[in-house]
Amino acid sequence: MLNRVWSLFFIIAAAALAMQCLTGHTEVVSTAVAAMFESAKLAANIAIGLIGVLTLWMGLMRVGEKAGVVSAIAWMVEPLLRKLMPEVPKGHPAFGSVTMNLTANMLGLDIAATPLGLKAMHDLQRLNPTKSIASNAQILFLVLNTSSVTLIPVTIFLYRAQQGAAAPAEVFLPILLATLGSSLAGLLAVALVQRLPLWNLTVAAYAAVILGTLGAVVGWLLHQDAERIGSVSTVVGNGVLLLLVFSFVLIAVIRKVAVYDEFIEGAKSGFEQAIQLIPYLLAMLLAIAMLRASGALDYLLNGISGLVNMLGFDSRFVDALPTALMKPLSGSGARAMMLETMSHYGVDSFAGRLASVFQGSTETTFYVLAVYFGSVGIRNGRYALACGLLADFAGIVSAIIVCYWFYG
């Protein structure tokens, strides 16, 4: 699957470059060459930036596992995860690392979510009978990451505030609804392919608790201003992070674990993972850079706009589509598209609001796939990319519907 997708990106980029040159825009050749070398530099910078974070969290996770804290956290959600990942045996460490990653994502703790996700992928890889092909559990975990719910998208609020939005946090509920649509679509797609038993009492009980908690959080947040939401979410997120760190170390000390030695052993694996990621990151970033620099995305947007107008539908959503189309490919690229849309059309315009919802409700699917699968050497992701992109598409459609519903 990845071989075909990677090749397809280059074929599309080559065709777009040829069309640009035929229409007299020969400067695109220089742009494409510059993008090629820039992608190599970016891959190395990302990997180097991950070295410290991965080393830190792999060391702390090793201490947390020896202290028994990770297994205690896993115990709370293991019944649900066992229904979703039936091939993972009871009590396996993967349940703890998966739970911690999904929790970090929900709290918006990106700095912790990625290393925790890589730890979870390595734990699942130990159970994988064919090391170069993604297992069912790994595919489900990746799709949950590409569509995971971020409970409070503080960064979106900050960008809107910087652009002068009258109510920076007003997009909170649309983002939550759109990302719930994305997550549900991703989960159902994987469940359908893997024939997972979602219709049972265990799943229903956990769904009721999760939805009840979300409802309570939403009810509280709707009565707060953006500044209050930002300060509370920052305190809660950082507080959870510090609580985990101190509980790992202090409980390990109480249980007479050699905390320093265990931390060093875990940290060594973090360094190795960061270096191993470079080829996989470079391959994906190179293909995406060619796609962007060639002008292929511009051709796609123009085609969508023309089709929508020809069919006589409201085309206001097309103005925000660059953010939606860029998000699966590049987080930084999508952020730039969102800010450009806000600046051009106005932060409180329909396009400006929709771009914010796009940014907060979908994920960088190709980046997550390259990093997570690349960290364990998986080359055949089977249907992971298809399910991840389906979740992205559901998030985009949900965002458009929700924004028309909220903003007319």
C-alpha cells in the first residue's frame, strides 16, 4: 500500500510540474528542487528534536512499568481495549502505553503523546508475528491516533485570539463534534474490516462513561471565556504530566526499584528509535514536498471549486479547504493555510471559522503513519492508511456540516 501511495504522489507531482512548465511557470522547477532538499533537512531536524523527548519518556516509562503504575493505569481501561484488541493478551504492557498515549492526546499533550505512542507501537510489535506487516492491533491504534479526540484544542483558541477573534473559544463545540465524527468513522471502519464485537455490554458501558464525562466537560466549558479555558487546560494538562512523572519515580522508590539504572536502560531505546525514524520520515516528507511544490494541490482546489459552482451548491467552504487538504500531509503546512485563510477572509468569517475547525478536528495521517510504523520497521501497513484517510474525510465532512449548522 505504502509503495503504491508513495509512487502515486510522485506521478501526480510530475504531471503537475509538466503542466506548470507548459503554461510558462518554469520557476516551479526551482521551487521543487528547493523543496526536495528542504524535506531532507526537515526530516533530520524532526528526528533530532525527538531524541531528547523520546529519551526522556522511554526512561520514565521504564521506571513507571517497574513501579507498577503503568499496569495500574491500564487496569482501568483494559476491559475495553481487550474487546478492541483481542490478540493482545490480558495484562500485557501494551494496554498501559496505549491508554497513556490516548489520554495524552485527549489532553492535548503533544510533547508526551508522540513518545508514548511510539512506546505503545513497540509494545504491540512484540506480539506481531510478521514484523514487517502491521498487525490488527497496530492498525487500530494508528487509526485511533490519526483521528483521536483532543478535548480542549488550546492552540486553536490562541491562534484565533492572536488574529483578533471576538470569541476565540467559540469553535470549541464545532471542533469537538467534528473530531468525534472523525474518531467514530475511523473506529467503525477498522471494526468492520477486523469484525470487532462493538455491540456488547462492555463497550456500551465505557461509551456511556466517556460520553457522560465529555458532556460534563462541555457543559462547564460553554460557560467559560477563552482565557479561563486556556488557563485551566494548561494547569490540568501540565498537572497530569507532573503527577505521572512523580508517581513513577516515588512509587518506584517505595518499591525499592533501582530508578536511576532503569531510567538509563529505558532512555537508551529512545535514542535508538529517534535515529531509526529518519529514513521513514524523509521518504514521506519528500513525497509530500513534491506534491506541494508542483502545484498539484492548487489544481485540485480549483477543480473542486469549479465542480461545486457548476452543481450550484454553496461554495463558501471551498475557501477553507486548503487547510483540510493539507492537514493529513503536514501539520505545519495546515497551520500556515489556516492562518492565511483567517488573514485573507477574516478570523470570524465562515471560511476563517471553518479553517479552525478543520485544523482542530483532523490529524497529520501521513506523518503519524511514517513515524509510528517507521519506528518499528513496518513496511506494509495493509489497510491502515485507507482507514486513516476515511477518518480524515469523515472529519472534513463533519466540520463542513457542523459549521453550516452553527454559522449558517
